[in-house]
Amino acid sequence: MTDSPRDTIFSADSVTEDFVFNERVVEVFDDMLDRSVPHYREVIHATSNLLERYLQKEDSVYDLGCATGTTLLEFSRILEAKDLQFIGIDNSEPMLTKARLKAEIFSKKHKLSFLLEDITSFDHAGAGAIILNYTLQFIRPLQREGFLQRLFNNLRPGGVLILSEKVLSHDSKLNRKYIDIYHHFKKSRGYSELEIAKKREALENVLIPFSINENVTMLQNCGFESVETYFQWFNFVSFVAVKPE
């Protein structure tokens, strides 16, 4: 992938405010992902293994909250033989501008398209797969199940929803230890204590995680037949949910 400028948004000279996907974030977003989300690339490859086994030739794959298109670019490379169509949806035009540029640079414009839409109004029937990576946690809790129901309704029979989320443990002591381990991970990737603290403060009222059980229950309530976790690193979890045939 293309090199991204280094993320210094929460450095010593920055002012803490609620986290917003503005142009400053877009510029450093790929670096932020690589340094903030544990095993981000491994999750993409694990997801590709699932998609390869569930998707049919010429299926459509939608990535909601696609940001700069990194995930879809990787899928289009790994799953090239499946002849799939990849569609990214985001409500940030700066993100999509960068995604389209990357698709052009890697000669993937014929396989990737990007739409400026509100993902909570998703209406693209017959999808083979929908990707929701670290996105649901930014949607208001009371709206989440209705949103997931909309996604279920738009999947074809046998289609899959891939959901990756930051999660809470019901054990408060264990939860604190997980958070401490995560902060050590971020320090190992070059973030300072100040940057970690300021970003956590900025996300406090924006990113609201659920537990594994709460996410599974929501998905089951929407009608998904098989709901399983397929990757976990402490408080980061990926789920696969399958719509009945």
C-alpha cells in the first residue's frame, strides 16, 4: 500500500477534542490503523479466507466505513480469481478521494468503486458480503440493532456479515488489564503516553464498545443463523455472521 504520513494528531502541541474523521485524520489514517489496531493486516487475511469459501463468482462485497479503501484493495488482490465486485461506502469525501486515488495507483479501478453515502441508510440488495470493521462502535447504541437488521435484509441468502469491533469484558478487572495491554501495544508502535491519553479522551464519547455477548445477541436477533468469533486479541474481536440459505 502507499506510504501514509505519520500520525501526530494527538502530539504534545495538539488540543484534545472529540474524534472526527476530518481531513487531518484522512491524511494519516493508514498509519493510524497500522499502529492502533492490533493485527490489522492479519485480520484482513483471515477474513479473505472466509470470503473465499462463502462468496460466489461475481458476488458484490460492500465495505461500510471503507475509509481510504485499504481493506478492499487487499481483498481485490487476494481474491482476484473470484471475479468479485468491491464497493466501498463512506460519508467522508476526503476519505473516498484518497481511496479512489489508491485504486487508480494499483490499477484496480475496474474492480473497486466508492460511494458517498450514510451507511445507516444502506440499501443495496443481493450483497454477497458486507464488511463492518471497527465501524459499528461509532454508531449510537440504540440504533445498532436496527442498522444490523437492515444489513441482514440486504444480504443474499447464504451471504455473510463480517464485523470487527473493540469490545468490553464484563469482568472490570480483566477489562482494565486488557486496556493496559493495549496501551503497551500502542507504546511499542511509537505512540507516547500523552498521545495515548489524549486520543482515549477524544474517543470517550464517540466510540462506545459492547461486549462479545451483546454483539452476538444483536446479530442473532436480526436473524443470522451462525454467529461466531474467528479472531480475538484481548479486547479486539472479529465475528462472522451467516444469513440462512
